[in-house]
Amino acid sequence: MSEEMNSADTELELDLKKLQEERDSLFERLARVTADFKNGQKRLEDDKRQAIEYANGSLVTSLLPIIDNLERALAVDPTKADVATILKGMELIHEQWLAVLKAQHVEQIDPEVGEVFNQAMYQSLLRQPSEKYKNTPEPVVVAVLQKGYAMRGRVLRPAQVAVNASEG
């Protein structure tokens, strides 16, 4: 019986040793996976930080030629340039500016006079009397004071407008 107990004890000790080795192996794997996970999190945070820091890089790069053209325009000797030439240069720079905005998915919000006031796209700064629109049931744009801008359908700045003064 003592041989059976010794054999059982030895078998239990071997099983215990095997379980301890397996546990140690699992702890090592867990430690490696945890370290890999933390390193991955740090990499993702660094990538996210860099993406935020340099998100406007392409926009800034696309604006540089406009700055160059403005600097060239400012360098012109005013005694040698006529007003028409200066205005034409300003128009070209303005068109270049709008093209850059369009490439960045920015659209102008430029309501037409007579258009129904759209609270989501326009900001009413004042009410003006208007004979033409005095009997309209809804507020109507009677003047555009400043254009607005939207990016990918999201309003960045509403157009500032004057609306017709209501009766009463």
C-alpha cells in the first residue's frame, strides 16, 4: 500500500509540477500580450496625435500659392500699375482661393434675394421693410450682408442676411 501511495504521490507531484509549469507559461504569455497591447495603444495614440497635428497640412500646402500671388501683387509698384490691372489680379487670386476651398469640399452659402429664410443656413441680423415681400407669411431674404460657408454639408458660418419686416 505504501508503494501505491508513493506512486500516487509521485503522480500528484508530477501533475502539480506540470500544472505549475503550465500556469507559469500562461502568465508569461499574458504578460507578453499585455505588453503588446499597451505598445499598440501607445502607437495608436501617437498616430492619432500626429494625424490631428498634421490634419491641415494639405490645406495649408494648397494655400501657399495664394500667399505667393498676394505677395507678388503687394510687390507691384503702385505708380506703375493701373487700377484695372490690380483689380484683375485680385479677381484671379479670389478665384484661386475659391478653387482651393472647393477642393477642400467647402461651398459658399449665398442665398438669393426673395428666398425663404432658412434658419439652419442663414443668420438674420436685421429686419428691413420691403414693399415687394410685405405680405409673405414667412420671413424672406431681402439682402445678403455676408456669405456663409459649409463643409461637406455642415455649416461653418451661416450667411448673414436681412429679412423682410413683418406687418403688425
